[in-house]
Amino acid sequence: MVMSHSPSQLPPSQALVKDDALHAKTERWFEYPVKVQPHHTDYAGIVWHGAYLAWLEAARVECLHSIGIDFADLVQAGCDLPVVELALRYHRPLQLGQSAIVKTQMREMTGVRIDWDYEIQALDSPEIYLSGRVTLVAVDRASGKVVRRLPPAVKDALIKLTR
Amino acid sequence: MVMSHSPSQLPPSQALVKDDALHAKTERWFEYPVKVQPHHTDYAGIVWHGAYLAWLEAARVECLHSIGIDFADLVQAGCDLPVVELALRYHRPLQLGQSAIVKTQMREMTGVRIDWDYEIQALDSPEIYLSGRVTLVAVDRASGKVVRRLPPAVKDALIKLTR
Amino acid sequence: MVMSHSPSQLPPSQALVKDDALHAKTERWFEYPVKVQPHHTDYAGIVWHGAYLAWLEAARVECLHSIGIDFADLVQAGCDLPVVELALRYHRPLQLGQSAIVKTQMREMTGVRIDWDYEIQALDSPEIYLSGRVTLVAVDRASGKVVRRLPPAVKDALIKLTR
Amino acid sequence: MVMSHSPSQLPPSQALVKDDALHAKTERWFEYPVKVQPHHTDYAGIVWHGAYLAWLEAARVECLHSIGIDFADLVQAGCDLPVVELALRYHRPLQLGQSAIVKTQMREMTGVRIDWDYEIQALDSPEIYLSGRVTLVAVDRASGKVVRRLPPAVKDALIKLTR
């Protein structure tokens, strides 16, 4: 039941089906609050750079949940949304005990590729700790292959996200 | 003792001191073998996308070790090398039980910024699972600020890496 | 600044200073809600057994916060509370997307040893997923040694917890 | 395909089928070397208490591999070995950059329950950092239920481990 798609099955970064492109962007950020616990920190007393990825993922899952897409149901139904690209910039460190807001919005849906923008911001100031983008692609779990089209329920919910 | 540099202390991506730039690239990859254990996997039976960052870090630390830089000693001496940028592309998934080689090389050292290139490759074929780049910057632990120059021992060892 | 206490500095499990013992137990559980995100799961689609430890820690830190002890402040002030013993029983698995309540209460404070009891319970039924106990000991960060007495503010707050 | 066994399906700690008990213990420890990387550490500069569980798991998987049991194959064949109990004692901390040996041996196989003993020891001295026990139980992945008997290949390999 393990996916095993070959590299040719991953869509190239540039050559995307333009007909199916939805150059939509949500107006509002979805906000997901976090707090730095001991297990997030490293020897420097700040959040280990890899620990942010769990927060980005949780914010994305909860953003989908807020528009009616239950990620566990999607997986159960045979569709997965693995991360295929990731670009992050660490602006300043978050320290043990600090709270922050993970802000995310869907930036673009191009065929079965979905780009999410991120900013991690202080609670009470415009200070940014991290900014970045994460790209997902829809995959059929049974075959392990990238799907031709997003499941309609997912596409419709994501389109709603852009209004 | 926790670092707390302000964003202005992070060097901008483009405007780097060209005089101090070392456009050097190592010829050879440093190779760090890994094997997918249960704790690396997620519900899809493949390595969770965030788990790769621990491998990239370990490969980098061991590459430094191979040229005489002990990372723990460096930290003890008051210098840290936090990740300030990260860009990864996930080409195909690694599954439970699979082995692979994390390949890394220093691509460029520009002042106190150090870029590392990465490829995670199959043991016995040219298949690539992940490629990417990680950028570090040297920081003084006491002040939390980016240092003006790399510690000479680090710079000399890294220059050796390019030959 | 790294702690490095020798094994003789860890208090033996049995031989505890009885005079200073506080056989107190909180009447009420502190409740910390959690939800299973993809990064918590392993190849079996359930929470990886090690991932629970982050939840237990966060519940403990937030329980302390609820009685006025800020863990980051405590660390800043030179006191740490490392885990010295851990005993867990995994009753049934939590699956991707499930929510649950991490319940914790201080069970006993004996000198500078503090035992915490845990249960992870379903949201809407008495089903238990995990039960266990975690033992902390107070350590002076500068010397790395177990302290003779808990900081008064910590002790007083914990005593309040038992009423 | 996710396991979902009810608590009654987990064997009680005491009431084990005595007829099927194999009170065997391996004479020799299996040794798995580890080194503390930045991602293992927390704000105290030492290994975070939860990070050890990944090492214990990897040592167990590689010990099984050394006697001919490929864990990924076992999972593929429909058998899982989840952790059902865990008891650890943290004797002294491991610091950034330190190396150590994770030692493990199967202590007892009682029906489908398998106990593993652990010690994490210094490379060049008898100092112990952690000791503990981890209990696994064999589960059928399709039904999510505890199996009546270990797969013969697994049982035979484990019996060999005791000689």
C-alpha cells in the first residue's frame, strides 16, 4: 500500500498544464498558533530548523479542515498530497517558551500542484521569524502516481478558499 | 546564552561582500549512508518530508568532521552555524527499510555565508530521491549576531575542502 | 553551560529523604488537547510510539504554566527539570486525524523528585490510549548537579497544585 | 489498512500463556553505535529525552536484521511489532557531539510478547547513560489484532538469538 512513484511521474516545475491553471490566491491568511516547547529546541535554545516543518504541516492540515477538507478522510479515500518542493528562509530564531502565529494561504493551484505561502509572525508585532513556500502534488495512493485531476471536492473547496 | 539576532543582522541574499567571496566548489561529494527506520516514516510508509532535514544536518556535520572541524568544539568555542535558507525538491519517496546515500558538498563560501548542495541517491543506481541546497551563516553565540569573518580555522578547513 | 552530572548525582529510586517528602496528589487532571497530524504517524498510519513524549512534555509544561510556573523562566533562572525515569503503557493506537486529551497530574513530590501521572483519553469516551508516569528531578544548570531543595516558588506552586 | 485493536486485544502484563513461554535470554548484547547530532539536542545542550526512542528502535531493527529478520519484509508480509510497554531510566546526559553504543538484547519471548533490554554505554568506559526495557507484541496488520502465534520464521530466528 506504499506509494512508489517514479521520478517521471512528478510534474516538472515549469511545464504545467496551462488550461487547468487556477492563478488564484487567497486574500486572507489562515492562522495557526504555536508555542515553543523544550522538544522543539536545540543546543542553542532556539527552535531547531527542521522542527518548523511539523508546524507548517499542521497549519496546512487545519487550513484545509477549515474549508471542509478532512485530510485523514482524503487519505482514506485514496488521495495523498505529498510535499514535492520546499523553500524556506529563517529570518530570526524563536526561543524556548515563545509563542507565534503560523500564517498560511494557498497561493496557486495549477492542475494538481498546489502552492502554499507561509509566514511565522510574532503574536504582538509584525516581526517575521520564517517565510517560505511549500508545494504539494496530488497522488493516487493505490498506484503511487500523480493524478490527472484533483478530486472535485478538493478542487471546489480550494476554489472557495480563493474567494 | 540564547541567540537573538534581529533580522537586520541576517545578511541579505544578494548583497554580499564580493571582496571576501570565495566562489569555490568541492569536486567531490561527501557521502553519508542512511537507512529508513520506522520512526522516519509517515502514514504513507515513506520518509516524512521533514525527516530528511536530520539526515542533511548529520551529513554536513560529518563532512565538516572529515576536514577537521568538530562541530561541538565550534559551538563550545562560541561560534554557531544556523541554517538561514533551505530549498529542497523531493523527486521520489524513500520507503521503510530502504538504504540510500546522502551526498553533500560545499558549493560556495561568500563571506560568512556557506552554501551546501545535496543529493540523496540510491545505493546502486543513479536514482535521485531528493536534491537541494542549505545555506548557513556564522553567528557569534554570545551576542547572537552574525560574525564579520569566519573563524580562521573554519575558513582554512573549508578552503581545503575546495581543492 | 551544558549539564554534566555524574550518575551518583542522580537520586536513587528508593532512598529518598523522607523528611522532605510530600505525599501529595492533585485531585484533578490537567487536560491538554492534541490532534494527530501526518508527522506524528508512522508506516502503520498510527502515532509513532516516540511521538507521544512530545505531547507528554507539552502537557506538563502547560500544567506548570497554569499554576504560574513559566518553564522558560525557570530555565533562564538556572534551574532545569530533566526527565530521569519514564514508564509508559500503550493501550491502543491513535490514528491519523484523531483528536484526544492528554491528562496529567502531579502524583508525588519527594524532595526534588517530582512524579507525574498521565493518561491519554478519547475526546468523547472513557477509552484510554496510553497511561504512564514520568519522573523529573531538579538540577542546577550551572553545576549540572541535582539541587538540594526545589526553588521555593516552584515548591509553593506545586503544593498549591495538590489542593 | 490502519490497525485499530481494542484494549482487550492487548495481552495483560501478568496473565501470559505459560505453556508458550520461552524464558530465554541472549548472552550477548547487540551493539549499535550512535553520535549526538544537533537535531538530537534540546536547549540544555544534551539529548532530548524523547530522542533516545529513535535510537532504541533502530538498534532493535538492526539486531533483528543481524539474525535474518528484515523488518520491512515482516511489515510487508502483514505482521507488525508495535511497542506496548516502555520503561526507561536516564542515568546521565549525552551531550552534543558525543558518541555512544546502544546495546540491546532480547530478554524474553513469552508467546507473542517480546521483551528487549537496553543499555546506552560510553564508547571507552563502563559509564551508562540510559537503561531500560521495551516490550513488543506481534499484531496482524489486516485485522489490527494481536496474533496467536509469532510467524514461525520470526520465532525461529529469535530462538537462535538466545543461543
